[in-house]
Amino acid sequence: MPAGSGSAPRKGSAARREPDAAFVLDVRSLGRRPGTMRELHRTVTTVERIGLDLIAVPVGAEIELDLQQQAVSEGVLVTGTVRAPLEGECSRCLEPFTDEVSVYLTELFAYPDSTTEQTTDDDESYRMIDDTIDLEPVIIDAFGVELPLQPLCTPDCAGLCPECGVRMAIAGSDHSHEILDPRWAGLAKFATASPGDGSPDEGAATAADHSADMASNMTEEK
């Protein structure tokens, strides 16, 4: 499934693919007697990315299938758990992270010419074809619903500092920036000036000393 495509529409029938391999199940041995069951435990290696823009099952990942197939009057009911590793990018701090997804499936694959097949549209239910069922579109749909559109590396991720862009997880809770009104930026230079460098305070002190000396000299002359 291409990145960012989300939940795919249901496919009316499985494409002709190698039976009983990867996501395709051959159900001929199950038969059609209602109530007949068969367990399925399989590991499938992905050949394409499955998921959303910021989080997905990567290419080459192993998807674990732990399923039960049950024959019912209208088709084959597939239930069970599908687990897979995830690779994502945090939507707040943009850091890569890994996770795992687990979904529970309950899906009916309709028999050809069954009432379900005849009374539903192709995008409303899944179909069997040549006694096989294709789980790939089911899993794509399930992952598309389960995965978050805005994934987080941790639930309490503080994101990035809006001033300098550093990750707040690294900067710490005491990280801050002093923001000055630009109208006072020029005066701030004088406030931080060192003694003797021509600051206003030094000039005021020099003028005061000069006035005191002049007053003292005038007193002595009298």
C-alpha cells in the first residue's frame, strides 16, 4: 500500500496469485460444511510499505498471522490476530521511532453465487475466488484504521522548542529564552556594558564628580 493512502477500499475479489502463500489462503481443504474450522499460523514478509505517511509497516518486516478459518453458510469467516512491527516519525519532535501494531480481524469472504455475494456491492464485502481468499486488502484496511494520523514517539512528547528548534526532551524542563521588546533592544546594550566603556552611567558619574570639584574650588577662593 502506498504511503499516505490510509485505509484502502474493499476489493471485491482476490487477484490471481499463488495459492496458499503469503496473504493468500487456499480453503479447499476446509470444505463448505458450516462449523468446520482450521487454524492458521503464518509469518509473511512484506514486499511493500503498509501504512500511513508518518507510520507504517516497513518493507521486509515480518507480519505474524494467528487466525482461525470457519466455514459458514455464506462463505468463510476469518477471525484472529495480526501483528507487525512499525517504523514511524514523531509528529511533534520529528524523531524516528519503532513500535508494534496488533489488530483483531473478523471478516467474511463470501462464496461465489452466495446470497451475500449477490446482494452486496464489490466494495461492501470480500469475495472468494477459485477457493482462495486474499487477506492483504483486509490487513491493509485494518492497519489503516488502527494507525494514528499523528503518531508520537512517547505519549508525553514535548516536541521542539519554538525558538531554537531543539528537542525539549534533550533541553530539559528549565529550557527557556528571554524575549526582549525590539523597541528596547538598543538600551539593552547599555545596560550590559562594563564600567569604563563609555556607558551612560559612567558619563553621569564623571559629570557629577566634575561639578563637585568646581564647587569645592569656588569655596576655597572665597
